[in-house]
Amino acid sequence: MPEEQGELPELEQRREELYRELSQVGDFRPGSLNEVRRKCGKPNCACAAPGHPGHGPQYNLTRRVEGRTRARHLRLGPELDKARREAAEYQRFRDLVGQVTEVNDAICDARPVTPGSAGDEGPAETAGEKGGS
């Protein structure tokens, strides 16, 4: 236990660093970018030849909305560049949130139990009160 108490200030400092990084996350959106090539279906088109990859590339931003996959077609240039930045920033956000969660879990493990603290009494008293009614 003494070594856990020694690491508590380091963990709290790391959490503060992660919170600072989170505050600097820019615009983001969930989803992933997909490069798509398609065959047009015209029998005389070059894309109909065996081994031809198809027309494209075209880019879609794909994400889940209300349990369904939604794809949004993106135009090449500034629109695609913007979506790339936003999707990358979302990945950065998710990574930081995961790190904050891990550090907080370690802080909870390292923090000593003190009698009479607010977290100790809540669930035990509530369960006792319900059982006695």
C-alpha cells in the first residue's frame, strides 16, 4: 500500500495532463473514411474488363446512426481533407478518453480507503434501509 500512495501524485498529474490534451481537441466527427472503386455496368467501358479496378477512387465517410450504417459521399479536395482531419481528431479524442479512464481506474485503486468518506457509506446504508422496510 505505501508504494501505491507514492504513485498517486504521479497518477493525478498524468490525469491533469490528459485533461489539458482533451481541452485542445478540435472539431471531430465519428466515422471512418473508405476508398471505393465501382464498375459502372456499361459493357463497353474499360471498367468491365477483367482485372480493372473500376472507376474512382471515391471516398465515403461511414458511421453508425441509430443502429444502421450511413455513408456520406465526399468530394475530392477541401471536403475530403476536412473529413480526414475530423475523423483523425475523433480517433485522438477516443484514445485520450481511454487513457483518462485507465488513469482514473489506477487512481481509484491507489487512493487509500478512509473511514467515514462519502463513498463508503452510500451503497451499504441504502441496502440496509431497503432491507429493513
